[in-house]
Amino acid sequence: MFLLLNRFSMLAFASALEPLRLANRAAGRTLYTWRLVGEEGTEAQCSNGARYRLDDGLRDIEHGSIVLACGGVDVQKATTPAVINWLRRQARHGAALGGICTGAHALARAGLLDGREATIHWENHDGFAEAFDKVTLNKTVFVIDGNRMTSAGGTASLDLMLTLIADHHGKDLANTVADQLIYSAIRTHRDTQRLSIPTRIGVRHPKLGRVIEIMESHIEDPISPADLAHEVGMSTRQLERLFRRYLNRSPKRYYMELRLARARNLLMQTDMSVINVALASGFTSPSHFSKCYRAHYNTTPYRERGAQGSGADGAVDNATRANLTEPG
């Protein structure tokens, strides 16, 4: 059963559905059946504007079924009280539950991931972690924790479904399906979502990559350039030259951009106050945070939050960029 939340990701949904169709075809018999459901009961719209006809509304399903909630853009808005109550009811009926792309948010809002491990698209990671502290959040492509499963978006749901097919019907069938999809390397629950730091920045320098890794893991409690340099056995001056040479900016500037990017994600994805967003991004002074934010994004955190609340284009564009970075 696929629960299509409003503005769900077509790619993530198709990557989950097509392996099931191909598994049936390769096996020569019906191994899997599925239905599409949604709150409207008639059709659901993708984040790219396309529409899918639904089989049904939010009615109870058969005992032992699997429900996969497919999310995408503005999942907070799509996770309505009706959706939350329906998910809770299916859990009580014994359904296995999963979240595809941002669908993990809907499960977490329903309290169905408390005490579990889960994953979500990397751009939604910070907001999810702040909102759901009872969930152990991973940065892997997918997570299976008992009868709960989550995938990170884009083609990650393909890896999840191939793993389920292998568990249910053997690796040979899963490999046959992967071949049909021209998918040469099935990722496991240990594989991370994002490209390596050297690949992302286009530079293969071990010390530079290590410093950026430390920066990314210390957003809320920033480390001084001197301490960063010490961590990799360099002087502060050498570190400055390294960043200038390869990234055309100082370590301080690069670190600031990382922190501001996290702040923008939190403003758009959570209901945290601006002051708490500032603290979570390593700013102890709200006025300094606002000044830095305005200088970088040409707007204030308060206006950014207001634009998100009114569904302005800035918020939609940010979510769309997430899908283009890792289709989801």
C-alpha cells in the first residue's frame, strides 16, 4: 500500500514501485500487489505537478499489509491530522510501516518511529533531528528497524525495495530486477546518502576534507580556526592558505556558510523560534545571527520564516533544489 502525500516525489515513488512490478514479471507470477491511497481519495499530485489517480481514500487495510508513506515537498503541511490518525490506526492493526523520501516525517509525527532508527533526505536531516529527538536518525540511504523502514529519497527507495525482495524471495531475484533496471550496484543500509566531501568540493586533499568533516559535525558548537588547524597538524596560516587556494574563501567564511545553510533549513522545516535556530546553528547572539543571515541571503531570518509560512516561492525553490541535488 502506497500512501501518496500531497506533493510527493515521483522519482522516489517510482523507484519503490517499479522493482515490485519487475519482480512479478521475473518470477512469472504475482509476488506483490499494491494500491495507491491518499487523503483526497481520488488523485494525488507530485512535486513536479503530475497527478496520480488513487485507488482509495484513507480506509483501513488488511492485517499484515505494508504501508509506505511517500513524501516530498512541504511534508509538514501534507502530514494532516487525518493522515496521522490513519497511520496510527494501521500500526495498531499490525501493518509494517515505511517512509519514502520525506515520508519518515509523517511516521515520526504519528509517534511511530519513537525509539527506532530511521533516515530521511539529507537536506531534511537537521529539521527532523530537532523535531523528533526520540528517533535515532541515520544518514544512510535506507534503514530497516523491525517493522519500520525508511529511505532517504531519490533512488534510495530502489535500494530499499531490492533489499526487501532479496529478503522475501532471494538474492537471485533481486539481482535480476536490478539488471532489468540497469542498476549495477545495490546499496546497503551501511551506505551513506551524500557524495564524499572530496567529490562534493571537487578537491582531493585529505587535510582539507578532514577539516570540512569536523566543521560539518560541529555546527552547533563551532570550533576555532586554530583548533581546526591543530586537529590536522597545520598552523592557522597554513589552513588559511589551503582554503584560499582550493575554495577561494577563508576557513571562517566557509564555516559561516555551513552554519547559515543549516539555519535556513531549520527555518524552513521546523517551527523552532528564530532564537533557537540561531543557537542550533552556533550563534549566541540573535542580532549577530540576523546580520550574518541578511548579508548572505539578502533577507532576515524573520522574513524567511514568514515567507515559508505563507508558502512563498523561496521555500518551494529550496525544496526543489533538494530534489535536484539528490532527486527525491
